[in-house]
Amino acid sequence: MPPSLTGAMNLLSVQQARERILHSIQSVGQTIIPLDQAARRVLARDIHTADDFPLFDNSAMDGFAIRSSDSSTSSVTLHVVSDIPAGTDLTRGVHQLAPGEAARIMTGAPLPGGADAVVPVEETDFNSRDPGSPAPAHVTISRLVKPGENIRRRGSDIQLGQTILTAPARLRPQDIGLLAMLGQETVPVYELPRVALLSSGDELLPVGEQLTGGRIHDSNSPMLAAQIEEAGAQVIRLGVAPDERTAVESLLERAATSDADLIISSAGVSVGAFDFIKEVVEMKGKLDFWRVNMRPGKPLAFGEYRGIPFIGLPGNPVSAFVTFEVFARSAIEKLSGLEPRPGRRITVRLAEAVESDGRESYLRAIVGEDGSAKLTGHQGSGNLLSLVDANALLIIPAGVKSRPAGQEVEAWLV
Ligand code: AMP
Ligand code: MG
């Protein structure tokens, strides 16, 4: 029997549960949006250029465009016949260098005909570099200049037809810059996935309402909404359903009619007498599984409601956070059109002994510069402060009950 199932009959391993969830999720549709709205969106198709870049030969320096054959190892003085700022249209006016002639030229300005090199202003006798100073009548150059010096040739960075961005990928600021450089006004992207979010529990009150006996604030909704948005999806906030069949059903119905691509709930999926979520999901959908061999987060439900994938996270705040990161984030990545990837893992050394109960455990810890890991406090799944204080979750594999100080374990940076 695989270790993940030892002492945990009917429980899926974390890996199996991830696979089952990802297997039943498809990416959302594609659309075309303006470039200025495309940051962080997921590119849906490869981008090929429709032109060269640069589009014309131009100067890489502020200086003088010359014919390199005019230069020599001794000094030569050239007649400055034109002044070419960036943005000059060379088809207007005379910008053609004859032997013995030079043009003052600025970085990015098009190279005049006849010129094949640019000498930086610092390497000439022309010292007046104040903004607005007119071009001199003559310029002296005292070294041999090679053809091509300080010239950016047409197509030297990017050639027509080249693939410059490969889909799928989340567009970063530098990608947006590149698309703008090539004049791409619109971008093919995946739609933003829509995730309906609900909490459940009679004890929950929204933040801002005065707590009365036995009540607590609904902290999962704001936390999970932030996680959903950070994962790149839109949140449809449905609020809290009290622990009644009809209340749970009415929120799930609202989720179904709100055009959601995924429904995420928290709490009400355990074995409590008022845990109705599983039952209501099964009325109009089906449950695929509802327990995973992990800690925190064993009561995790997955299925579909009216054809929409449904993830029922546990209610304890740390369990809700961790199971979102392990399962729901990847589900949102897949919906978004991305290849889902587990979070970044590193190997760390335990500064203290740790214990587990044999489930795959995610322990809140702080990993220091030296790679040593210390737990941030007691590991109760309601202790959100010990999660806030942590910068990593130590992963203790299923089947392992303790690890001594000094041992190496895998850690997942959060
Ligand atoms: P349950 O899964 O409904 O048994 O909830 C497990 C624990 O998590 C209980 O202590 C709940 O009060 C708590 N809990 C459930 N939902 C939330 C929530 N939205 N915010 C904060 N705590 C919650
Ligand atoms: Mg409850």
C-alpha cells in the first residue's frame, strides 16, 4: 500500500487530489483586449512581429554621423552639413553625406545616406553640449573609425516574423513594453476566470459588525478573496450562508447563475452535525471526493455544482489558506490558461524536532538566511498569527511522524 494511504483508508494523497481537480478543469475562453489593460493577463497566442526592429538604421549615440572612410589615424576636420534630432524624417530635406561631410546626430535619429558610423560627441572637439546649442560648422575627429560603429541597423534586435512572446504566459511589464515597441495595440488573452466565493457557518459575522456571544468574524472571505485576486481571477463575493440547507442552496444557486467558472466555499464540509455543503452540492451536482490525507486541511471537498467545478475548503482559517494554495490556486491557473505549477520549494534544515500525525503536513515556519527552519508557534489550524509570522511551510511527507533537529526537509515559500 502506498504510504499516503497507510492508516488513512479512503483518503486521497495530496498529489492524487491535485490531479483529480486539475483533470476536470478546462481553461476559460479567449478574447482580445487593448494593450493598456493587458498587464498580468494571460497571453493566449504566440506573438510574431509584423516588422523589423529597429525599423530604420539609427544612431546609438549622441554625436556625429560620418563616412568612416573619411577618418584616419591623424586628425580630420569635417564640414557639418546637417543636424538630425531623433524623430527626423529623412525623406524631407537633404540628408546625404558627401566625402568630407558630417551630420550632428542624436541617439535614435535615423542615419543619413552615405554615413556608415557615428562618433560620440565626447570623442570629438565639439565641447558645447548644453541643451539647445546649435551644431558647429566643423567637427574634428582624431582617430580611425570603423564602419558600423555606434549604428543600430534595421532588424538588428528583432526580425519580421520572429516569435517574440510564447503563449500561455502572464504578461509582465517588460512584455507590455515589447508589444508597445512593436506597435501592437491589442493583445489576445484568456478571459479573467470568475470565482464565486462563499463562507458558511451560523457563527460568522461580517467584519464591521459587533460580535455578540459565540460569534466570530468571517475572516475566510476577505482572505480567500485576496488569494483569488492574487491568483489572477475575479471574485464574486457571495457572503455567508448560515448552517441551513436552504441558505446554502440559495448561495450555491447564486453562484451558478452568476456565470462563475469555479465555486469556492469555506467550512461546512466536515463531519459536524450542521455541515450541509456536501449534501447540497450533491442535490444538483456531484462530489468527486471530500477528504485528503493532509494536515491542515483533511476535509477538502471537490466536485461540481450545476456543471461548475466546486472546491469546498475547510473552515479553519489556516486550513482554508493552505488548501487554497495547494489546490485552488492551481485550479485558477488552469482556468486562466496557464500550466499549473506547485509553489517554489527549497530544502531547509530543521532547527528543532518536529512532529506530525502521519498525514502530509504543512508546518508554519520561519526560514532564516542560513537555511535553518524554526516553527512559528503552535500548529493549531485556527492559529492564523503563526501563519502570518511564517515565511515558509515545511512539508513533512505522508507516513512520517517525526523528524529530528538537523534533518533536511522540503519547504514551500509563502
Ligand atoms: P467547520 O468546518 O464549519 O466545522 O469550521 C471549522 C472551524 O473554522 C470553526 O471553528 C469555525 O468557526 C471556523 N470557521 C469557519 N468558517 C470561518 C470563516 N469564514 N472565518 C473564520 N473562521 C471560520
Ligand atoms: Mg461550521
